[in-house]
Amino acid sequence: MLKIFYEGMKKSAEEEFQRRPRAWLMYTIQLTSTLLKAFEDDAKVVWTTYYSFPMELLAAFDVVPFDFEIGCNLLPGVDPKGCVDIMTEAEARGYSLDLCSFHRLALGSYFLGYFPKADLLLTTSHFCDGKTKTNQILARYYGKEAMMLDVPNELSKESVTYVSKQLQGIAGKLEEISGHKLDLDRLQECIRASNRARAAYGRLAELWKTKPFAWDGSRLCNLSIIGNMFSGTPFQEQLYQKIIEECEQRIAEGKVAPEEFRVLWLAWFPAQRTNINEIFRQNKVSIVMSELARVYWDEVDEKHPFEGMALRCLKNPYVGPIEQRLAGVLQMVDEYAVDGVVHFSSAACRHANASFRMIMDALVARDVPFLVLDGDMSDQRNYSAEGTWSLLESFIEVMAVRK
Amino acid sequence: MSNVRRIGWLCAFAPEEIVSAAGLLPMRLSGGGESTAVADAYIYSNLCPYVKSTLALGLNGKARHLDGLVFVRSCDGMRRMYDVWKTYVGTRFVYMLEVPKNKGEAAVEYFASQLRKFAHALEQEFGVDITPASLNEAIRMTNKARRLMQRIYQIQRNVPLPLPGSEVFQLGLDGLGMTKGAFILRLEEYCKKAESQVPQRGDKGKARVLISGNVIDRPELFRLIEAAGADVVAVDLCTARRHFDHLVDENSGDPYLALAHRYLGELSCARMTGLEERLNEMEELVKAYAVDGVVYTSVKFCDQHLADAPYFVEKLKDEGVMVLFLENDYTWGNTGQLKTRVEAFVEILDSRRR
């Protein structure tokens, strides 16, 4: 079923691309092509976490990366009701409604036979307890090995060594899966591609500071998560370059949406269809940045690729004490001249939600309006369009008063 | 005891030995029945009630007896509770100890380095020296308490069950706040009493239940099972077997490495990788204690244990073991519904024994 869904997405994106060769279509085609490769018989499929695992390492082995969270959570944007039915498959087998809808949807997709095969299930510890656990459970169902890159909560020489050693161990496992030895030159080439993409992304993030905002806020949030799946491939830089060109063109031609309020988005943007974009459009609100879209990592040192990739993991805003995340949030508040900050709190996203008070206090001290918007990533049963409308409208009023 | 400096801990992975070696008293901090209302304003409401209840204790000023509190990276909830505690509760010394989630050589080495760092932080903060001799002595004392507790667990393998499961559980729970010396004395006395119990020959006893899950700090579930006519013969919780099982090597040249091996290599917990390993341990307990049924329980919103539950239930049932899964709110306040479920479960166990 997922395969048919990806094929449909790809086909319509390709047809549209013929008429309008836009960056987002280019991205959709590449995303769906990669996901579809996972269904090919001879593919070596490594399940992973696009937004937290150093994808350069997978790119160096030419394995097909598949993220079960992303793979099935493209569905709620199209068919939220159908997704409830899929989640029900997991719930009927005892998976608690208190678990994240991302993971219930993944488990339901497995039970219904929607997923591709898996040769190895690989994830990271820093996003999040639910993902690591679901990864282990799916690995048992598939009868395949689960591996977890354990990323400590502290940055030190020892933690860099620890993560780096684990990455080397994972490389050994990837040698087994892919059937070829790690080619260090190839890995360095992937690191260089990733560094070039990082530079392009930095230029893009600079452009997003322009008033009015010259792109699409929900796409920005989406890209900050899924865009990482291309790390280590030349496509990532090409994609960012294309978005830069489109943003520059919009700015030059004055073809940008009217903007009265600028918002920084924290945590995730819902995968399911919601009324958030519509409310923002009507009230001339732009999401100008997302906390996961920030370039928080340094260039990876290609001479020490494992240490470099380890450092990138350890500098993730969700790793470490709250100060690390908070510093990034406050920096974006200043740099993007936002009028308010929204924290989307998906019911089971505990690692993100639990810090709301500290973020709120820091923003209140700067007189920046802050809203905790409760909702759910993928489960429409936990999402209230009316409640969202009412909360966001009140929040916009607060921003208007402060202005 | 008034001059004793106390260091609270929250997870079975916190190495009590290092705290004891510093001349400080390690004691488990538990929210117990503290209302979580105040915590909801500081940490998200959909968080584990153990975290919220314990945080509430701190926010309500009921953790002032502590001179310090050591967190470990048990889970997302604990990681974030550390931030909140440090910011809003204001205990003198608040420490986050890194505990890897993987096993293996790199993880053990890294954990040993973190244990040394923790020891150093205690030395700096409290002006004490943790010498190899004091650490080895603390390891010996902690092992001694563990051995005694294990002896009691061993006694519980007998049919019929010699000691009420609720009593043994409470004994262990009490020990989590005592000096090792006092705890050892109490355990020695209890062992004498336990070993004097002579099982009635031919008595098949009651249905035998294993409780498995994460954290329980109150006796309600035990009482429900016992009142329904079954025995709790083994308890696989953070506050029971997982705390007392496995010893630290007393003859290691590097006590920190020895501690790292015990805590990381031996403890089986849902936070670690190794789903199958945990299942195997549970199956071994079922055999060793002649268990008729397993009550698997988890506090609400604990992703690690909740996610494991269906897999364990399915696999144990495949092995012919009856399982009752209970999601709990940590306070065990609403026992009415639970009572019905527990009674029905015990009835099934009884009928299968006939």
C-alpha cells in the first residue's frame, strides 16, 4: 500500500515538474524514488533515522535508507482517517494509545504488510525513547538486527570517542550488509558533499531572515527533518541551491506573501492535515524558522570523519542540558526578528515537550509571546481544529498587542 | 544521623557504592503519593507519573533533606526532569550521570570514565576523598547487602512460598533509604527468620505470580494479588530484583571498571538495548520460581516499558504463561477496577492449577 502511495506521489510530482520545474517537486521526486528503492528485491535496505543519524555513512555504502517514521508519516497529510485505521491495528495488539502516533502508525503499517524489507534496523538514542524502542520491536518482528547509536547527554573527549567507536562498529556491520569494505575515499567524498550542502543551507537560512519571509514555513519545517536523508549525496546541495534561487527570485520580483507576524516554530510540525497553515495565511503570519532547521553543527572534518560525525550528533539541540537547546532558540529569536514562538507539543513527544516551562520563562524574560500548541503529529483523534483555531487566534492577538 | 549528608538517587543505574565511598548516604528519592499537580506547571503533563510525582516533592520543598541528587540518563523524562530540578528546585548538588544505553566494550569504558567523573564531582563538592580503599569497602558492603537480599529471593523459590511477597518487597524498599550497615543487620535478622520457616510437605501453596515492570513504590498491587488468593513469588522491578541482583567484582584492579561492568553489563532494563535478553530473563524467572502467571505493569507514559508490553505478552503467552498487563498511574489510587482484573486473573491461574 505504501509502495502504491509513493508511486502515486512520484508520478504526480514528475508530471507537475514537467510543467513547473520547482525545487519542492524535485525534492518530492527524489524522496519518493529513494523510498521506492527500498521495495526493490536486490536493494540493501537499512532502516534509520534521517534526522539524527549521520547519513553520510550510509551514503558511503550506497545502501537504501528507509526511515519508518517518515516512510509512513507521509500518509496523514493525505488520508488522516485511513491512518487512524492503521494505528488501530497496533492498538488492537496492545500498543498503548499513550505511545507516539508516529510509532503506532509504523507498527500498524508493519502488521498490515505495508513496509519494505529491512536488512538492518539502525537508529539513534537522542530522538527519542519511543523511536529506539519501536526500532527494537520491529527488528524482532523482522528477525533482523537492531542497532542503536547511543548519543550521550554530555559533550566531552570521552563522549566523542564513544560515539565515534560506535560509528566504526556500525560501519563494520554495513560492510556485512552491503557486501563491500568501507572505502575511506568514498566516505570523505560523502563528507565533502555534506559540507558543501551545509554551506548552501547556511545561505538559505540567511535568506529566511529577509522580511517578508520568502518561502513556505511548513515546508521549511518538513525540510529540516526529511532533508537530512540526502546528507552525503550531491543532491542535497543541488536541492538547497534550487530553493535559494527560487527564494531570491521571489524577493527580486516581490512575489512574497504579505506578512504581519513572524513566528519561530519549535519541535515538530504536524504530519497530519491541519488548519494551521490556513489560520496563518489568513492572519498574515509566517513561520520564518524552525528550531530543527538551524545549522547547529560545524563542518565535519573529512580527515577524521568518525569523530566529525560524532560531534555533529553530540551538538544536536536535543542532546545535552536544556541550556544547549535554549541557546539555539534565543539565537533564532534574535536573528530572525520573530514576533512570537510556537511550541507544537505532540502528545507523546516527551523529550521536546518536557522543557516547555524553561523555554517559556526565558522568552517571557525577553517579552516574546510564547504558545504551547497541544496536538498530535499524526492522530486526528487527538487534534482539535477548533481548539487550534481558538488558541492561534488568541496568540496572534497577543502578538498584535505586543507589536 | 543529623550530621549525615544525603545524596538522593532515582534509578537503579545510580552507583550507590561511589556515594557511600564518599562518606555520604545514598538514598532513593521517590514521589510516593505526592500529588503531581504542581509538577504539571513545570514539566509536560503527559510525562511519567514517577517523574512528575518526584518532581512535585522537590517543588513542594519536601526534598530539602537532600544535600544532592544524582540523575542518570534513564529516559527522556529523567533527562528533562534533571533540567527542571536544577532550575527550579535548587538542591545544592544536582548531577547528571551518563549511563550508556548500549552494552559492549566501548560503552563500559565510557561508563567507567563517567563514574570517575562523578566521583571527582562528589569530592569537589563535598570536600571528601574517594580512595581505592574506601571505594572497595563500599563495594564489599553493597555486595553484602545484595547477597543477603538474593538469599531471601532464593528462599522464595520454595513451594509453598515461605514469606509474603509484599513483606519481602517492602524490606528491599526500606533498604533503599538506609545505611548499608543498618540494612545488612536487618537483612541478617530477616534471613534467620526466613530460614527457620519449614515448608509444609505436600502443600502446593497458592497460585504463584511474578510482578515485572518498571517502578512501584507502594504495596497496593501486592495486596490486591495476595487478597485475591495468590502469592507474589518474584518481583522484577527497578525497586526490587533489578536493584539487588548481580555483584560487583571485589577483586578488580580498577573498581570503576568493575562497577561499570556490573551496572551496564548485568542489569536488564527496558532502557537498554536487548529486548530478547529481557524476555529470556523473564522466562528464566518463570521457571526458577515456578510461576503460574506474570503481572506486567508499567506506569503511564513510560514509552520504554509500554512499548515492550505487547511483545512480552505475546511471547510469554506463546510459552503457555498467563500474563496480565496493567498500566498504572504510580499512585495505585484507583484500585477498584484493578481489583476486578486481578481477581479474575488469579481465578484463571487457580483453575489452571487444578
